[in-house]
Amino acid sequence: MLTSQEDVTVLEVKDYVTTPKSNGYKSLHLIVAIPVFMSDRVEPVTVEIQIRTVAMDFWASLEHKIFYKYRGVVPANLVAELKEAADVANRLDIQMERLHNQVVALEPAVRTGDDLLSIAGLTPFALPTSLLEAIDRGRTSDVTD
């Protein structure tokens, strides 16, 4: 989706999901050029976008902090524990995706416009029935209060 935008130029892709780093890190990094609109011109700016799961983001934040604290010379026991934690995060991601897929499979196949939330520029997505009912109850209480 991002790479198909006309104003985004992909300069480099680093796929650490397909080929994880030796420390267990998994993420997709995109180096892209995007236009920044100045008052008199448009300047392309190079940025890096890192796409990773919440679990891997937590891991990466802690790993980054540890490497700065030890100035790159991290004790072997911490390196081993970080690798183990990355593996655990990956297993959690797999399990959560499997659970998500099971929940999606239980949802009704046909959606009506009434149970879809549509926000400009995004694909409409389903809202849980319990949330829709709570919203409806809130409307009802507003009317009767």
C-alpha cells in the first residue's frame, strides 16, 4: 500500500522478517524519499520507516537502551537473554496472529454498512457487536436523560 503511492519513492528495503538478524530481531525497514512541501519548492526527504509488531517494538526499544548503556559491549549473558526474548516475542506474535485469525473466522461472512466504521482514506473495518451495542446504549441514555 505504502509503496504504491505515487509520491513515495522506495530507495531500499531491509527485510528482517524473512531474514531475521542474528539477535532474533524481525522487522521490515523501508528507506523512502517523500516530498516535503516548502513555501517555494518541494524537497525530497529520505526517511526510514520501520514496521514491526508491538512485541518486537518493545524488544527493540529495550535492546537499543542496553546497547547504549554498555556502549556496544554487552555482556554475553545479556546478549543471550535478548536473543531468547526476541524468540519469545516472535512466538507471541505467531500465537496472537493465529488467535486473531480464529476470531475473524467466527465473524459473520456478510457485513452490512451498519457494523462497519469508515474513516476517510482507510478501508472500512468491522466493529465488535458489543461495542456497537454500547454505543447504541449511550445514544439511548443521552436521549432519555
